[in-house]
Amino acid sequence: MPGEKMFHHILVPLDGSRLAESALTTAVWLARKMDAQMTLLHIIEKNAPSEIHSDRHLVTSEEAFTYLNELSRLPALSGLHVETHVHTVEVGDVARSITEHSAELSPDLVVMCTHGKGGARRLLFGDIAQQVISLGRTPVLMVRPSKETQVVGAAGDFRCIIVPITGDPGDEKGLPMATEIALAFHCRLHLLMVVPELRDLTGSKAATSFILPSAMRLNLELESDSA
């Protein structure tokens, strides 16, 4: 239906660290703008370390329930519909478990942090966020954390959203989501398509450009006009 909201429910996986909580700042901000429900999620990891990025890592269900409930009662979340969920059975594959919960809880958006080089044991860092994207069907908003970010700190409005387009119809699936966010925050929406220059070509195109540079240059100009 035209005009119907796309984002009704936002899922935020958390591990207890301040870096992971950077995602909560953005999620709260979006939930207020879009009048969406939020669910705070923690997955109990098998053989989890007691610390992650110099912060505590939640290793028991009791710790996780207490932590998520404390966050849900923060003044910054006042007025929002906030649910909490702890997966109490220990799992070895955290990314897959987050994906399974996305299917079970049916959020419209997952908001999570990614940071630096993490091992497989890093709940929301390293390649875990990328795995969630590749395994699931729910859109994922990845937030770059900052050690200076306070828990549910202030966030400034989006000013510009860039949507990369390759010409593949699958790329257009992200446009409605980007458009809704742009409308909610009254910001600019830029569509970006990249056409390589002659010197940047690789593979068979590079070979063709070496033999027929003028023809390939004309072809790239046509690609640019088409884009």
C-alpha cells in the first residue's frame, strides 16, 4: 500500500560491550523517527570469553536478562515499545542464531555493530555482521562503533544517503528502504553507479582494451550514458 510504513520492528543484538551498544544509539533514533518497536537480543555463546574488547561479555542467561532489562529502562528509551529476548541455550554459531531469531521474531530491520578484526568468538564484531547479512533475508544496518560513544548517546540526523546501483534488478530492492529513511529524516538520497575507466579494466575487458582501445573507450562512454 502506498504510504504504508516499512519499518515496524527493529532488532538489536547486543553482547554487553560498549562498542556493541553504539548500535543501540542508532536503533533508538530510528525507532523514534519511525514509531517502531525495538527488541534487544542476546545470544548465549558456548565457551564465551568473560571479556570482549576490554568490556564484560555476558556469559550467563541471568546476566543477560538483567543487562537487557536495565537497558530497556534507560531514560533515552522512555516512551518506546521495547522487548527483550535472551536465547538461553548456548550456541557455537552466533551469526546463524541471530539469523534464526530474525526469522522467528520477524523484525523489519536488524541494527548491529561491526568493528575491526574479530575472531569467530566475537559476538557482534569481526565478520559476524557480514555472516548475518549473507545468511539472512532481513535488512541489516551496520553501525561503525566508537569508543567515545556513550550508551544511547545523542545522534545527529542523517544528511545524505548513498545507494550504490550496478544495473542488476536485485540492487533496487534496497531503494524502498533507503527512500523511507530519507523521507523520515528529510535528507538527500543519492543514487551512485560506477563505470570504470579504461585503465581500471580487468580480465577479458582489459585484454580487449589493449587490442582495441578506441572501441573499448567508446563502449565505456555508452555504458556511462546508459547509467
